[in-house]
Amino acid sequence: MTEPSTPLLPPPSPSSTTQAAKTATAWLHTARFLTTAPQLEYLPRIHEPEIAFVGRSNAGKSTAINTLTQQKRLAFASKTPGRTQSINLFSVGKQGCTDAVLTDLPGYGYAAVPKEAKLRWQRVMASYLRTRHNLNSVVMLCDARLGLTELDDILLEVIRPRVEQGLNLLVLLTKADKLTRVEAQKALSIARLQVGGGQAMLFSALKRQGVEEVSVLLRQWATAAQLQQERDHEPAPNASPKLPPDSTPDA
Ligand SMILES: Nc1nc2c(ncn2[C@@H]2O[C@H](COP(=O)(O)OP(=O)(O)OP(=O)(O)O)[C@@H](O)[C@H]2O)c(=O)[nH]1
Ligand SMILES: [Mg+2]
């Protein structure tokens, strides 16, 4: 006789979805300033999973961090493009415990920056995305009215090999409140085609569109990274067994 097959888990009910959103938003609300680095080369080496917010200047990175963490001035947001000049890291997790780090990066592509400086920044950014050892996830933000631009595409190409190896990628189409519903859906369809192995979502800090979905996703990524870290630190099954295979516990 065959064993009855294990029933598949039922799809999450609306109430469990709401619970997941509540847990995720409470988790993100614990965000606090960790450290700042004047340039990517000076970022400290840390071991916690890092979730980087990248995108063109003025795309809404700092605003998204403030919205997701429900804090007004955690990250510096401004009308003036190029406001975030240094790299700011924020810890997320209960007091005294960092589950993940959110990284607010300066934007690229700001028109007033000299070409040489732009190219330099692009190289440094590419190197960060390629080599940052604890980088676990990338949230790439772009203005929904512009979609992914050439500069975003260049960086997407840089991270593609890491995405294939498991790096999480989310493209957020920000300022969705500036588009009609039809325009926003069209922008989303295009971005989904461009993003390859990642996901794309609409987001509006103003209307709080996408806030819960993004919060749940970020928490899922952090939880998965933690479980992976725990697995990586477990001794290999036959490296040093707690008990020899043929012994029985005494009591
Ligand atoms: N309407 C609307 N405006 C937004 C939204 N998100 C950000 N903004 C505005 O866009 C401008 C730039 O936002 P920031 O969050 O500073 O952008 P950034 O990507 O951090 O910019 P840099 O630090 O210069 O790279 C600010 O005036 C924000 O108020 C949104 O969802 N809707
Ligand atoms: Mg900023």
C-alpha cells in the first residue's frame, strides 16, 4: 500500500497575508542607522545580509527606505537630485540584533555631474554589485514614467550572473502615482520583460502603493538568508556526527 501523499499547503488566506504584512512592516520599523561610508571603497565588512537600494539620481531610493521603515528622516530624501552623496547603512532587527542591512546608495546619472565622475561612479558601483560578499538582494528603483534607462540596464547586466546564482532582484517602478492605471500597467509589463530573473512591482510612497508587498518580500529574503547562513554553519552530516552511526543513546 502506498502512503497517502502529503497534502499541498493551502494558499495563504487573506488573513495570513495581512499577518505577513503586519509582521514585515513591524520588522522594517526597527530600522536604525548603522554606519555611513564616504565612498563604496570604505564600506565596512559586515556579515549580515545586505539589501541595496540602487537607481538613478532622484528615483526615490531614500523616500522608499523611509516609507518602508515608516520613519520620516531615516534616509535623506530631497527634491534636489544627488542629495545622497555617501552610502548609508541601516540595521533591521530587534534591538541588539541585526537580521539584515538596508543600504541607501547615491544615485547615478545626475545630469550636472561631469562625465568623468559619472563614469567613475559607474565603475565603482559595478564593482560593489559584483564583489560585495554579503550582498543578498538588490532593489533597483526607477521612475515609472521613465522605466529602466540605459544606465539601469548596464547595472542589470553586471548583476545578472549573481541573480542566476541566487541574488534577489526587485525592480520598483516608483512614483506610480504620477501615471494613470493603464500607463502604470504598461510600464510594469515592459519592466517585467526587461528584468530577466528578478521581479518588478509598482510603488508609490505618496499613495503607499506596493508598500506591504515590498515589505513582505524584503522580510522573506532576509529570513531565507538567515536560514541559509544557519545551514552553512551547521557541521556537515558526516563530518563530526554527534553520535556514531551504530550507537544508541544511553537515556
Ligand atoms: N509623487 C511622488 N514623489 C516621490 C515618490 N518617491 C519619491 N518622490 C520624490 O522624488 C524626489 C526624490 O526622492 P529621493 O528619495 O530623494 O530620491 P533618491 O533616489 O534618494 O535621490 P538621490 O539620493 O539623489 O539619488 C523627492 O522630491 C521625493 O519627494 C513617490 O512615490 N511619489
Ligand atoms: Mg537618496
